[in-house]
Amino acid sequence: MCQQFKVVLLLTIMIVLAGCSFFSIEKENKKVDISSDIATETLLDQPPIDPVITRDGDDVYIEMTSQVTNVEISEGVIFNAWTFNGTVPGPDLKVEQGDTLHFTLKNLDPIVPHSMDFHAVHAAPSKKFIDVMPNEEGTFVYSANNPGVFMYHCATDPMILHVANGMYGVIIVEPKDGYPTDDEIDREYTIIQSEWYPYDDYDALENGEPQYVVFNGSDFALTKTPLEAKVGEKIRLYVSNMGPNEVSSFHVVGTIMDTVYLDGNPHNVLKGMQTVMLPASGGAIVEFTLTEAGDYPFLTHQLNHVAKGAIGKIRVTE
Ligand code: CU
Ligand code: CU
């Protein structure tokens, strides 16, 4: 009996150890593959290409690229990014509730497959968010029936790598009847929070802290060139958090948000907010007025992320 137990125990340990080593080999291979891809890709710097967007009634034709392009994430710090259309974030898209999207992805990346996952649509991911192979293109059709501020991103495995390398952006679906506050708005801007991790460091992506947390792609984009407004104007921000891993506690210093539409849906109304929480992939419309001339910082109130770059400002003049 005792001997039998020992044998069973030994067999169990052997199976567990074998499982562990298979896992690490598999993971190691994945790492090696990704690294060699990246090593080849660092030679690439494909120039940005404008998206092509045309409308025919309620049919909107959107043509975008996936491509490898160098972007500046901090003064003098270049990241060899995986992008939509050569920018990080990718192009801001705006459509109307009820539109049918005819989306074409041209994958100009000669090595890595990419894909498109629009949070704004109902679709079977296994059919419509699928990989487009290197140097190929794919067209997918779906409707945008829900209003909101939605994330889009590449969903190719490993998704964390594609998002962390820069493949994301925002698609705004405007409600059929607009927002109740539309008439009050004088200016609007889009602000996208995201993280940058050390280049080609898969372990840092899964287990580490971001090196930069930024608005609109870099730690200087919205401080070096502040957003502009006049005293007393009603400002609308479309804010979205791409992650891949962190939440955002979005706050504008020196004001209180009059109206917030969570995820940009006109039914999700909040009033008098100081800070709005955006989960990874979450969005919001934030509206407020700045009553005195001066510089107003906006930031994520997770202050360690401000130190890493997640701050911008609005310059208000008379
Ligand atoms: Cu991708
Ligand atoms: Cu997603």
C-alpha cells in the first residue's frame, strides 16, 4: 500500500514537472519567435498613410493600414511601433449610430499578421476580428448601432503585445439624436491614455510596470502643445483609456465636470464629477467650463502615472 502510494506520488511529480517544462519551452519558443520578428522589423519605418474614409448614405467605407513605424514617445526616445496608419494612437474615427461599416485592413507589415477589433460593433470575433496576413488585405462588414466612445485595437495573439506596441485608437459613434448638451459645446478634443513598456520585453508587459503612461502617444504631446480654449467656453473631451494594463482616474485640475457620459452613451449621465474612472478600454465624454484665464492641467489622478507622463494642459485665454 505504502509502496503503491510512493509510486503514484512519483508519477504525479514526474507529470507535473513534465508539464512545467513543456509550458516553459512553449513560452520560450513564443518569446524567441517574437524577438526574431522584432529584430527584423526594427529595420522598418513605413511612412504614415492617411486612412481613406468615404460615405454613401449609411454605408461608411473605411480603409486603414497596419504598419511598422517609428514614433517619438518622449523627447528623443523613438519606439519602433506596430501601428494603424503609422501613428500612435491610430486615426480618430467618427461615424453615426446606424451606419454600416465596410472596413478594410491592408496589412503592410511584411512579417506579422494583424487584425481589427472594434468595440463599437456586434460581430463574431472568430469571423470578423480575424488575422490579416502580412502583405494581404481583408474586408469586414458590421453595423455601428450603439452610440459611444469606443476603443479599437489589434486583437492578434498575443494581444497584449500588439496593443502595447501601439495598435489602438478611438471610434466615436454619434447618437442618432445627438447628446442633450450638444448645443452648449464650443470646443471638443480627443484624449487617449496608454502605456509604453520597455521595448521587446514580454516579461515587463505581463509582470512589470509601464515605463511611460501617456496622453495621445507621448509624454509631451499635450504639454508641449496645450489644448486651447477661451474663458467661459464649454469644452467637451472624448477620453479613452487603451491600457493595456492600467486604469485611468481622469481629472481636470481647477474645474468640476458638469456632465459626464460614461462610455459616451447619452443614457449614462453623471453630474458634478471631480474624477472619472476609465477601466482599460473604457471611454467617456467629459464636459466642463473653465472660468478664469490660465493653464489647467489634466491628468490621471494615479500620481505615479503623472510622473511617467500622463499629464496635459488646457491653455485658457480671455
Ligand atoms: Cu497587430
Ligand atoms: Cu478589446
